[in-house]
Amino acid sequence: MNQDGSVVTEATTSSVGDDNTVFALLSKRRELARESTTKKAIAALKNDEISLVGIYGMPGVGKTMLMQEIAQQVKEAKLFQEVVTVSVSENPILEKIQRGIAMRLNLKFIGVSEAKHK
């Protein structure tokens, strides 16, 4: 589609180089996007009015790697006393997430079922 909204009926292709060049261009684009997303997430973590920052996307797009980078930068900047990351599955179980956080903070976790028996 052209800028004026008209549809292109004829197209030509051109090569920008070998497969390695194309891969390098794609990799650079992903790297720049990841840097931008990292900066936005860290800015959100610094904002007192924001209480939750989530990273989501299709499987295999690099969410875990992105979170590791964000966590590392947050630790280096000493934004918080502790930095804890947990992986959340497609069907999250709240108690499992809470247990994972407690474990990483060396805290004893008392789940709902355990708390009812006390």
C-alpha cells in the first residue's frame, strides 16, 4: 500500500546482501527494540504511580531474556533492596508464584490451605 492509501499492484524485489547480512539487520532491529523495551520497563519501575509491570508475548520471542536484562540493570542501579523474578506459565497458579517469590527471598510461605489449619 502506498502512503496515499492506494494499493500496489506491481512490486519488485532487491537483495541487500547475503543471508548473513539480512540476519545481521534483523538482529540489530531486535536488539534496538529490546533496548527500547528495557528502558521503558525500567522507567515504569522507577515510577511510584505504577505498581505492576508485565512482560508478555508469544513463546520464543525473548521475554525471559528481556526480564533477565531488566533484572540485571535494576540490581546494578540498586533501585530496590531485592530483585526477584519468577516465570509465569500460560495458566498461572497464584500460590505457585507466591511460593517461588517467598523461596527466593528466603521466607517461609504459608499457603491458603496451610493457613486455614492454624
